[in-house]
Amino acid sequence: MTSGRGIVLTRDEDDSLLAECAEIDGLFAPDREPDPRPRVTLLGCSAAGAIRRALGSDTARHSLMAVYPGRSGAAADAEWFEDVRLVGDVPCARDLSLRDMTFDYEETSGRYPAEMWGVTSSSRIPQVFVDEGKAAVAGFRDVAWLQPYLEPPERTITLVGCVPQGALATAIRVTSRRRRQLGLVYFEFRDTAGTDAFAFGAGVEVLGARPTRLAGDGPPEGRRGGRRDGLVDVDLRVLWDALPRAAVRPVWDSWLTGPPETSGTWIPYDARGRQAWLDFAGHRRREEDCTGPPRGTVVELDGTHLTDTAAFFCAFGEAVRGPGGCVTPYFGSLHEYVREPFTLVWSRADVARQAWAADDPSVFGRLLDDAARAGIDVVLR
């Protein structure tokens, strides 16, 4: 269920109004299990024990390269598999002295000339290399693939207390599933003041409707069975990934009561919550003047809580625009906001430098380069 003033649904196809509702049940989706990883089986592996030893029994990430001999004297091809895990090791059906070894993996490079990776091979059989090793640890005879096909996961949500209009009203009445498909629908959320606070789009299929569960207002004679006259609850099927996650619901609840009145409301959230905070701030920014500080302004940036890049854009936006302020939260985009050069005094910059380096040591320097190109003189303290 959401809080706020109300939700408006419009259809992308013709921008027509579909409904206004009081709440949405099921809006916040829990995190789903990660998709199954693709698999590759190396058939007829020799020296399977050498492969197992090379991968080891620890939890470190390993890569595997399969090198395929060229035909008629052509150069060998190779393919990298990143973050591999051995998930199957059985006797080869064609030769019991060999093994069929199955690995799941995060991603593959595709097949390219082996020389690209500094590997040359004159072997007439495919070979296996592990990590950065320059010597093959085993040979194999063939390869088999398993790329799982996954239906996009779906979720049912319920519009509570609405009067369907236009295409939505029609879809409720028909039985054809094709005609119940509304295509892309925009969900527009208002805060308690009635101001447009956020919106997202999702493909929608109508499942059905029933009298609303909301209790009616006023005396009993003005209601039918304690329900509000004319209002219905409508079930919709949408793709799971179109919906906000349950983990960011506190961010939604906060913004739907109104924009922040003080700076730093993003601080208690993790990186995902801070990104959701930026989404709300960015939606609000599009409705406002985006002119940057006047030339020569000195802006103070408190770096105490900048443990991720989302936090930087939260803090930077508020430093230059006040509570709930936002700039485009992407590297390389600061020039879109800055109109005239100004100075940014960044205290406790060591927090970001150390925290960001754990994921990518180049991020901090890239941000400083971006600021310099935008005309921002950054003073680190």
C-alpha cells in the first residue's frame, strides 16, 4: 500500500486517463531470487583432476578459457568464461576414461582469435586454460551449452478505490486476454499536498475488478454494505522488474508526505535507498529551474557520509540547491547543470576516496575530472 494524496493512471498510447485511485496494494516487490546462471559443459575432458586443482576449493572467483583449434591451418579461437564454478563432473558417455565437466558462469566473451589474449596453440584438440595461466591444464573433445530461457517474472498489484475510465473500464468488461492488455501505462504519484511526486511506466494486463474494500464515509444510509458507492478494486498483472523494491519503501513514504525540508534525509539509507531518493529528487528537479550557482560562489560539501557515489550526488545536489535538491546523478553530466564556474570545498573527502576504491579505484579521480571539465574548482580537505 502507498501513502500520499493519490495515484493517476494514464495510457501511453493516447495519453488517456484510465483511473485515479487511493492506494496500490502489492506495489513494493520483494527481491526475487537471481536468475539461474548459464552453463557450459566441456565434453570428454582429459586431466580433469588438473582442472579441479587449478580451480581450487576456495571461494575465489576464477575464469576459464576454452581454446578451439583452427581448421585447415587457421589460427585458434578462444572464449573466456568469467566467474566460473564447477557444478558437474561425471564420466564421459563416449569414453569412460574421460570426464564431462559442467561449469556455470557469470558471462562469456564470445569466441575471438586466441591471439587477442596472448595465447598461441598448435594443438589439434580443444584445450582448457584457467585464470591467467599460459599453459593448458587439460584438453577436451567438444562443448555443450545450456542457456536457460526465463519467462519474465510477473506480479499482481491491486488498484484500491478507483473509478475505471476509458480503456481500463473496457478491459474489465471483456473476456479476451488480448483486449485486456493495455500496453504501457504510467503510474503518477502525488504527495499529500497534491503535487506530482514521481512516476513510472509498466506494461499492464487487467485481471478483474470487484467492489472496493475501502469503508465508506458518512452515515450507513449513504453506503452500500459499508463500501463507497461506485468505487472498485482492480487487479493488474505487471512485470516484476517494473516495480519498486520493498527495501526502498521508506524512501517512498518520506517523499510522498512532501519534499524534504532539511538536508541529509538520505543519510540513513543504503546505496539502493539513496538511488531511490535521487529518483524522486530528479523527478522534482525536472519541474524546476536548474540554473547552477552564480559565478564565483563557494559551496561547502560535507563528505562525512559519502560512502557511495549515490551519496555524493545526494549531498552535492543539496549543497547547491538546498534540501531535496538534485543534479543529474551520472558521471560526465555535471556540465549539464553548471552554467558558471564555482568552487566546491569538499571536507572529509578521504571518506569517499577510501570507500569508493573498494569497487573501482578510478571512480574518485573520474569524478574530479568531470568536475574540472564542468568548471568546478574542487578543494579537497
